[in-house]
Amino acid sequence: MDPLSRPWPPFALGTYAEERELFQLLQIMLEELLIHKPDDPIQYMINHLEQHNDDAPRICVLGPPASGKTTVAMWLCKRLDAIRISQETLLFKETLKLAEEAKAHKESKQKIPNALWANLIQERLSNVDCIKQGWILEGFPENQEQAWMLQSAGIIPRHVVVLYASDTVLIERNSGKRLDPLTEEVYHTTFDWPSDVEIQQRLVKPELSEQEMSKKLLEYHRTFPAVFQIYQKVLRSINADQPSVDVLSQVLTYVRTRHRSAAPFTPRILFCGPPGSGKSLQAALIAQKYDVVNICCGQLLKEAVAGKTKVGELVKPYIDNGYPVPDPLCVKILAERLSALDCLTHGWVLHGFPRDIEQGEELQKSQIAPNRVFFFNLPHESIMERLSQRRIDPITGERYHTTFRPAPTPEIQARLRQNPRDTEENVEKRVEAYYRHAKELEGFYEDAFYVNADQDPHVVFEFIESCIIKPIPLKKVTSL
């Protein structure tokens, strides 16, 4: 049968929708329809799909004068290949219809009306380059009225970066600020002086006096709280009074984040890691809190044998003789379990499989695709300490540990036994078998999270939980 015409398993449909973000796409298109109210909604949505621009950056960089907005905006534009929009670019670098009217206000030392600024921005952002590449608004909106006007026009940023520093620091920065009129790069006489003599000679001092700077800071503090309220759900404040590398790194980290969507999300979680790293414990904690199905591959195979199913009968000889169960049989049992109604509706957390890249590929071929993958890291000494000292009470089945959870009485201590799997020799073999394939498996799941499992289990759980409830960061931008 042609693979394209072959019916998909039930769990593959949700996976397809999530991977291609169909729910988010429908949500975005509905928002656009409600904002713009086109006469032909169907054609409008077709045009929207043809633009392929839903991942394009839409960022506002705000902050008081001398906080570094220009530096941050220009840096982001270089790395995101987006279009920078500022007062200077709108008035002097673009051939916009309303630019002459705005320049007339500026030349006569009159304040440019908010409506005029909003119309200028709307005209510029409607150009093809901004639609395709995305945009960085530097210094806009300046006040609440501008923000409302931009929202009414459907100009809604996904990320708002607000730089802040004390007024004393900003006034000092302004006095040493220098501008390269050719490249628009901003330098400082103390903190960031260019080494190129040619650049030094063409730098100019901004025309903002200390008195004018104080006046602008006062106006900013008066108007900005209202802007903060409008964008608080997508806004991140970043301290500008630190090395520029640190500021830019924090900005980059934030604009890579993805805000939570209203789209339905079914957790499909995979835990990988060496024996003794706590996968079973964390799976149990996640299953208990979020009501997802806890699936241990080894336990699932035993249940298949105990249930005397057809596949279980095939698996039984391997388990009885201590041999690895062939991958096709494991995948068949897993696929059947993961297609059950409870897994489809509540989600699942899987551990114990895959152990190598071949098993990962088998899962992928069966349309079993986790949307969160975690690799547990634990030092070799900690693994040996955790496993080789485990003991079990053959009467009650209770588990103990000679160091962390010793038996409460000498009588219980005397009857404790060690599982043959937990002898140092066998633990060494299991650990070596895991690390033999770990690197390839990590490369296969390139969006995986890495967990430091050598800490309190509740700390580990909190980290895992935070990665599950937040969307995976975008990785389409370059690093510093």
C-alpha cells in the first residue's frame, strides 16, 4: 500500500496538528479576521497562508532615553533579519506619503500627533519586507494612545523588551553618547569607544542637553506605566545597567521564547537516562500530578506476557531467558498501548524505550512522536551508590537503601536481599550499554531538555514541570 494512502493510527493525527501548529494557525487567522473584517474572508485567509510569515519577529524595544534601545534594535535586526523601524527611519529613510507632514511638525518644533505616528507605522509595516521578514519597533509606542491606535490597526507585538536603568546612569550615559551618522551605530566615550580612527572622527554628539534629558526622563516616567499595563503579558524588563553582552544575551533569550497558546496540548513525554537516574520516580510524579499515563516499557512487556496475548506469547521466551526483546515486538506493544483511549485523551510519559537511535527511528516510523524529551544526567559514582546499595524485603516487598533509607529494625535488616541486577558488575554493564548509544540518541532528539538528576527529586521535578508547561523555544536565531 502507498504510504501516503495508508490510514494513520489515531495518535498520529494529533501529532501532525501539533507539529505543524494548526491550532495556533487557526487562532491567528481568526484574530486577523476579527481585527481587519475583510469583505472576502476566504480570500483573506488564503493570502495569509501564502505569506508564510507567522514566525516572523514582531518586537517592540522600549525604554527611556540613553537606555540602549537603538543598539538592541539594530543588533536584533542583524540576527533576525528583521526590519528596524524608528523615528529616524520613518522620517528620513523612507518614502512614505505622510513623512513630509510629520517632518513639517518636527521642523516647526511641534509635537508630532500620535495619530500621525500610528499611520506612519501602519503604512511602513504594510510593506512586503516587513510582512515577510518581521519588524523591530524601536521606541514605539511612546504612550498609551499610540499603543491603542497600533492595536486597532492590528499591529500587535509578540515580544516587548523594556530596558531600564536609574536616571543618574542614563544622564551620565547621554553625556558620553556618540552617534555614527553613516551606520547609525551608537558608541560611548567611556564604555564603548571604537578602535577605528576613521569612525572616531565622524562620530557626533547628540543634541540632547542634560536639562532636556531630565525633561524627557520625567515625561517617560509619567507615560510609560500605562504602556506597561497594555503589554504586560508579553513584556520583559531587562536591566540596561550591565555589560552590553549580558543585555543582548537576555534580550535574545526572551525573544526566542514562545508564549503559551490556547491550543489543546496533550503531553507525550519521553524520559531517557542511565539506570538509577530517577526516571521511574519522575514519571510517577508527573503521572500523578497531570493525570497522564505512566508507561514503563519493561513493565508493559511483562504485562503482555502475563496477559497471555498473542504478542505476549512471542515475547515470553526472550524474557524467560533474559534476552533483549526484538525492537519490532516492543514497538508493536507500545503502539497498541499508546493508541488506547486514555493515552490519546490524557497523554503519556514513557521510559525504558528507546535505548538507541535504531529504536528511536522505529518509534518514529510508527508515528509515535514525543513532544517533550528529557535526558537525565548523573555521575557514575552516584549511579553506583544509588543502585548497588539497594535492598528489598522478600516478605513485604518494601525497598530500602543502606545509606539513604536503611531498614528500621535489625530483624528486617537481616532478611534483606539484593536484586542480582543491582550488583556492581551488572550495574556497570547496564551503564556502559546506555552510554554506548547515548550520544546518537541525543542527536536524534535535538530539541531535548537535559536534566541534572544529581539533586533533590523535588528540584528535578520542578525543572521538568517548567519545561512541560512552557512552549519549546524558537531556534531560528543565531547565538551571540
